[in-house]
Amino acid sequence: MRLSLHQRAAPHGQLHVWIGAAEAAQAPQLQWMLDGAPAAPQVLRPLTVVRGPQLAGKPERTFG
């Protein structure tokens, strides 16, 4: 599985990140660390599968 993280515009003091998980059969369960300590970010939208005709019949998906 490949993971991609992209920073998004966010209010001062916050970090918004878009996550893409490619070549995965299921949405990954992510574990976050901040300065070496476990962190529990606020999820703005759960990972969902990207749908499209190019994915027909393939078990691998991209989640974003």
C-alpha cells in the first residue's frame, strides 16, 4: 500500500492533511504520532473508496 499526505489550508494553530491510500483492499487504520507521542486527530471525513470504471473487478482500491 502507498500512502500520500498533502497539507491543506487550515486556520492558525491547526494542520489539515488529506490522506490517500493506494493499492489497498480496505481502508487502513491509521496511527498518528506527534513529537514521538501518540495523537488522536479530529477526523473531518472518514476515508472512503474512490470509485470509477477503471477499478471494475480489481480488489485494490484507492481511499481518500
